[in-house]
Amino acid sequence: MARWEPGARERLVMAAVDLFTEQGYDATTVTQIAERAGVTKSTFFRHFPDKRELLVAGQETLSRLLAEGIAEAPPGASPLEAIAAGLERASNALGPANRELGPRLKAAVAASTELQERDALKSVSLAAAMTTALIARGVPDPTAALAGELGMLAFKRGYAEWSEGDPDTGDDLAPYTLAALKDLRAASAALS
Amino acid sequence: MARWEPGARERLVMAAVDLFTEQGYDATTVTQIAERAGVTKSTFFRHFPDKRELLVAGQETLSRLLAEGIAEAPPGASPLEAIAAGLERASNALGPANRELGPRLKAAVAASTELQERDALKSVSLAAAMTTALIARGVPDPTAALAGELGMLAFKRGYAEWSEGDPDTGDDLAPYTLAALKDLRAASAALS
């Protein structure tokens, strides 16, 4: 079986994240990112308007998928069943490129205050997207707010475990995020 | 009764936040902040090493107080009782200057992507400080992680309600954050 090969967009994201780790976010230019990814600068600009957007694009897609999965859960679904539907929708959109990116992104974030702030905004945005989608389903506040945080934790924890595992197993992300949600649900019962 | 008067440090923070709203974080200089606050530049530097630290200082103090309150809760306290002790410790350290700051900080954050990232990092840091303090008490993961998020939500929601209320009532922050924690605990029971 042929090993999975990333496309230009995936190579650009990985090159950027590696360069951010090596030399910092500010010091990294679009020219350097394109060169490292083995593509031209115009290929970069076909995929991303600028360096910043390269980090934001994935986050916006993720928030949209989480919200869509929650919106389309069956009418009788409980808040956490709706969260599970959102996690499943978003998880199924992530593949090997996202798995390989995990540890590299973690290294880049550890090395840069600027990327820590961006990563924090990502967590807050994912939780807010899920909370908003639950409120649209009629889930009352603060239940929706708490469920949104729980969904965010489930996504982050499931993704961390998946991306730190052996990529050659080829297993999907969804079982990881759903297992994390189950653990958090049990924790929620223990708390209250 | 004399109206409460802010000191130089409080005036510097408020001047900075207002200037960030009016003209953006990047465009605001230490000279402008000092001028608006009616103090000299050297007074600014007696309180803060730079413009950035002016925003970080409060967050670090808050994280420390939350963690101390959790650490010093009675040995038999449940995770949420320990969180309540942390919220009480931190809330009691905030006074009229912090209350007046609330709506102004909200306006500044709404106006600036950079401050949104900083504000997100603040939420993530507060939750992490509480989670770490609970783990040190022997609370297992992911219960500690979830309780940390719950404490962060309680602090943010209680603070928002307090700072949007009438400052002339002179009421303390603690009843607001503790009431928010109670609501979130009920939400947690409803979820699981």
C-alpha cells in the first residue's frame, strides 16, 4: 500500500508550523514557507491570503463542522448527544495530514507566546461555536455554555491522543473524541 | 461618604484600556497612557515594565489567588468546594477599580483581534491554574480538567454580571462568582 502523500495545501501548513518552531512566527516569511513546502509563492497565495490565515483557516472549518453536526442532530437528542454528533462530523473531516500536524503544532505553540495566544483563541472559538449551536437548539444557558466547554475539551483531548499515536495504524479520529466525551460525561456526573 | 478614588496603577490600567478601544493596541504608546492617566512616564514604569505587562499582570495575580484558594481548601473538600474556595479568594481581591474596568475592557476586546487573543489566553490560563491546583490535591483527570473549566466559566460569568451592575451598590464580587458556580453545578447535573 502506498504511503499517504500530502497535497500542496497540507505541505504548506506543515512547512509553516515547522518554520514557526525553528525561527518564530514573526521571523517566518511566505517565501520561506513556499520554499520549504516545495511550491511557488503563487501556489501559497492560491491557498491562503497571508501567513496568518494559514492558521485561522483550519479553525474556522472546524467550528463550522462542529456547529453543523450539532444543528443536524435528531430533534430529541440531549445536549451531549448533539455534541457527540458535532464531534463526529468534525472528526470525520480530519485525515492523515491533520494527524501528522498535531505534534508539530504542539512544538510550535510551546515555542511561541504569539502562537499560544492563537491556540487559546482557537479553544475559546470552538467552545463558543458549540455553545451557540446548542442555544439555537433551545438548550438553556448555562447548560449550553458548560456543554460547549465539555465538547471543546473532548475534541482537544481526543485529537491530542490520536495525533500522538502511531499514524501507521490508520485509525480514525472520531473514536478518540467520542471516548474523551464519554470520560468527560462521567467526570461531570462525579462533579455534581 | 466619599466616592472611591482610583490610585495611579488603576488609573493607568483604565487609561490604557480606553486608549486601546479608541485607537487600537498597537497604536497606543506608554507616553499616551501616562498622559491620559495624569501621571509621568516614570510612574508608568514604576508599575509596569511595558504596555503588554499591564494586561498580563492582573491575569497572573488572579491565577495565583485561584490556585492558593484551592490549595488551602480543607482536606475533605470536594473538587467544586475547592473551586469555590479559589473563587472566593480571588473575588475578595477585586474591588471598585476592577468593577469599573469590566465594561471598558469588554469594549476594548470587542474592538481588537489582538486583545481577543489575549483575553482567550486569559480564560485558558485561569482554567489551567485551577486544573493544576486540583490535580495537586489528588483530583483525577479529566475531573480536574472539567472542574477547572467550570471554575473559569463561574469566574467570567460572575465578574461580567458584577461589573455590568450598578457600582454604587458597593456589593462584593464573591456572591456573584459563587452564584454562577452554583448554576453551573446544576447544569453539570442536568448534562450527565
